[in-house]
Amino acid sequence: MQGKINYFFEEINVFRYGLPRKGWINACLSREGKNIGVINFIFCSDKYLKKINEKYLGKSYLTDVISFNTMPPDFIQDVNNTLVFGDIFISVTRVKTNKQLYKTIFAKELKRVMIHGALHLIGFNDTTPKERAVMAEKEDVYLELR
């Protein structure tokens, strides 16, 4: 199966600046032993993502990224469990705020948040200090991947 990455824009203007080539996400996940089924990146406003956070996670605060695994279609057989299907919601407002906070450029911070969301899809968490350290290390490695 040929993987598919989609970009959608909700409650914000469509943009292209800073978006990495789609093959980059594929290369990152490939290093983790995964292949892309379908991953949808939904770039949105703070307001839009906060509604998602409240509705589906019961949390009432702003965040930069939320990931949801989705089920593959019935006709896809993934016996090795390597295909990744999911939706990754990203607040572009938070990315811009993070860019200033961490003194980086928009494109780099966007890539960081995108790979962070993808790592969540494949089972990485960031609830404990140890998990956060592992995620940050992987993000740093993949930010340098060309």
C-alpha cells in the first residue's frame, strides 16, 4: 500500500511556508519500523483545537498538538501492525508562540510539533519526565533528518 499524507486547514488561512515535504514524515516513521497508511494533518486555530481537546479529551486548555489513531479500512490487511493511520491536529497559533518561546524559526517548530504528533500515533507518550526526554530526543534526531 502506498501511504498518503494529507494537509487540511480549519479556521485558518491555507499556507505552504514551513510545511516539510511529505516524504520527511515517511522517512521518520520508517526509522521507527512503521509505514504510513493515511495520516491527516489538520492545521487549525487555538479555538478549534481547544474545542477538540474539550470534546474528545475532556480537557479545557490550549495545546499545540493532539493525535488520534484511526482504524484502517477493512480491505487493508496489516498483519505486521506496521501501518499508521491517524489524525494530527496542530494549532498554528501555538506553533507561532512556541517559535518565539524557544527562539527558533516557524518551519523548525512546525516540524517538531508534526513529528511529536506522529510519534504519539505510534505509541510514544509524554506524561512522565522520562517519556518527555525520550520524545524530545527523537524529535531532535528527526528534525535533522533530510
